[in-house]
Amino acid sequence: MAKNKYGGINDTPSGWTKTDENKRVYTLWFGMLRRCYDDGELARSKGKAYADCSVCERWFFLSNFYADIQNLDGYAEWRTNGNMSIDKDIHSKGNKIYSPDTCCFVPMSKNMAEMLDRNPNITSQAVKALKVKYVLTKGRKRLEFDSEKEACEHVGVVKCSVASCYRGGYKCKGYDVFRVGRAKMEDKP
């Protein structure tokens, strides 16, 4: 088992990340490591919020991370809701360590508000960079929306349908779905 560039070890069985749920866990784990240990990420204005943050030794192993997050507050909702984030600061204000004792899952809006309270120097531009736009295309027609909700309303589907189609690589009511920007801190590596 080799370490990835952030020191994490994927010790799960071969092929484990092929299911959508497991792939999502891997993406969450990799993103957490990246936020703490990627010099490029830390140099960006939004990355400065993670200066001096770290991951507990146990969570450098993907299998441990997966076993532990299933017991965190909010995990059940995270599994079904694309608008949840893993957070290390809500339970322990000022905490800088991702661990089973300090983390929980919270709505992204709550996570973002807490981060801005903690880091008033983060510019509105950095916050704007975290927002996502959805682009729907059909033939030569291209529609751009500032939120998933707007895109869903336009095509007449329930919230999360557009995001689900994007994640699954499916069309939504005949439209190809693309995302511009990043919807969450733990987005795809």
C-alpha cells in the first residue's frame, strides 16, 4: 500500500472505490487531506482557513476514516444530501484537527458561515469561488444557472435531480449537465 501525495493510505480492498458511495467517501477523505497538506491549496485565499490544520494519525488510513465517519453526527444525512460537509470546528471552536472526536457533518451553509466567522480575512471573492453554477446544454442551447435550485426549477425537477444527474453522468430532461466552480470543499480530487 503506497501513500498518496498527502500521506494518506488507501488500504481498502481492490475495487472498493468503484461504487458511488465508496467513491464519495474516498473523495471526502482525499479532499480533507488536500486541504491540510497541499501547499498550493494553502497558498490560495480560501485555503488560508486551513493553515496549521491536520488530520489525526488514524484517519491517514482510508479504512479507519470510513469506519469512523459512519458514527459521526450527520453521517446519515450526508449519505443522502449533497449539501453536507465534514466539519472539525462546530463541536470544538478553534479546533485544527480532523478526527473522530472532533468532526461531524453539517450543512455547507453552516460550515461556510462558521468558516467566515473564524476567518474574517477571507474575501468575498474566495467565498464566491466556492459557489457552483450549473450549465445545461441541449444541442446549441446553453443555459447557465447560479444555483442547483434555479436549474431544477427551470427544467421542472425536484432539488438534487440536476446534481444527481451531474454526479451520475446522466442527462436531465434531455439536457447535458455541467458544473462550473466548486460546490464543496471536499470536491473531486
